[in-house]
Amino acid sequence: MGSGCRIGGTQCELDYWCRLLGLSSDKAASLSVSSGCTHIPGPPDSEEHRDVNLRRCEEQGELLLPLLFFLLVALSVLLYFAVSLMDPGFILTDSVKGSNEEMESMIPQSLTPRLRRCGYCLLQQQPMRAKHCQMCKRCVRRFDHHCPWIENCVGERNHRWFIVYLLVQLLALLWALDIALSGITPTLTWEQWFRVNGFLLAALGVVGVFSMVVMLLLGCHLYLVSISCTTWEFMSRHRISYLKNFSDEENPFDRGVICNLWDFFCVCSTVVWEKMYTRNTPNSV
């Protein structure tokens, strides 16, 4: 005798699958009887029925996508700690003494601002584009902002790696959104749909908010990099001494989008961020 499936289906479960597959009850019952299977599973109302795309790949023996996702998350964590622990460009008191003449020679004589003395670090002359951070208690070269998320300043030495971290973090979040969406299970009623997919919906909301924040932050930083401007200079332009003599539309550090991006992301050469340029002459002054 042929062995059929275990009898365990109910009329309610039979009606569920009939409506979901668009079959009539008689046709579905005849198919189950003809195949010798009288057990019809109920609707997927428990966590054990949920199946996301990474789990399906793992069950099918395709480990490439799960491995890539794990590596992306690991890279994001490593970049987080790297940016958090990296020196953003702290200025040592004795390192500024021999650089005053060099800095002043980079600025047009007619536009030379009075270099300030930092009352916190006791620096005699604070380098151009540097700012004292109240949180870190030190002056930072090419100061951009103090990020509470990494508990460190973003400055000359770690700004590019901060943007790389944001990019990797955004990719990981978008991939997580795709994973959560792949686990959404269809049901017959809205009440049952919210009950079955409640956890994934909450995860989608949290990951979606983080994705939007990271995307906006990354877009703002890429825009500022493309015009060779820092967040501090963009937000406090009217209070910065070396920018007061320029109009709002003029940026003395701007060399064009391509050159600005090349200078920022290229690690093979050292860039003097204090150099100022004018629109009248192509050469730096």
C-alpha cells in the first residue's frame, strides 16, 4: 500500500490555501486525495514559517551572499572603530611654531587675516582652517565637526575614512532592508498580516530611519567635499576671520569638483589644505 501524508488538515486550513491559490475547494480536495496526501498545512502564523532570502541561500547551499553580507557588516564595524580611534589631526603646541611664516606666505597679503591665538590650547597662532573642539579639548587641523556617534572629531586625517564608513554603513543598511522585505509573508486578513509580520515591520521602520539619516549625512558631506568646504566653514562662515573678506558665493579653497574630489580621496599625495585660490588666476596664491 502507498503511504500517504499524515491527516491533520482542517476545513479552515483547506479554505485558506484554496483562496490563496485561487482554487475551488472541490478541486483542491480532489488534488490532495489523488496524490494520497490528506494533510494541508495551515497559514504561516508562526516564526518557524518565515523565510528570508539569505536563509534560503543557506538552505540551498549558496553561501556567497550570506558571506558577503557578513563581510560588509564586519567592514562597517572595523571602519567605525578605526574612525573613532584615529587621530583626526590634533595640533601639538610645539608643532606650530615653525609653520607661521609658511602659512602666511600662502595667503594674499591684501587678504591676510589676523591669525588667532587659541585661549584653550595656548597656541600662539592657530593654523588656518583649524578649530578648537570643546569636547576633545584640543585644536584640530581642517576641523569639520565633532561627531557624537563616533565620539571623536572629524578632521584632516580621518575625514575621508569617515565618508568611506558612511558609504559602507549605507550599503549594509540597504541590504538589511532588502532582507527584511524578503521575509514579509502574505496572509488573508490585515490582522493576521500584522501579527505574522510585526517583528519584520518594526525592523523595517528602524533600519529605514537609520538609512535615511546616513544617506542624508553622506550626501551633505560629499557635496561639501566637492566644493572643498568643511561643515564648520559652511555653518559659521560669517564668524571665520579668513572668510570674511570673500563673498558668500566665493570659496578661496575651491579648485573645481574634479580636483577637489581628487585631492580629498587620493591618499598617495599630501595636500596643503591651507592654500587659497582666486578666480582671477589659475595658480594658487
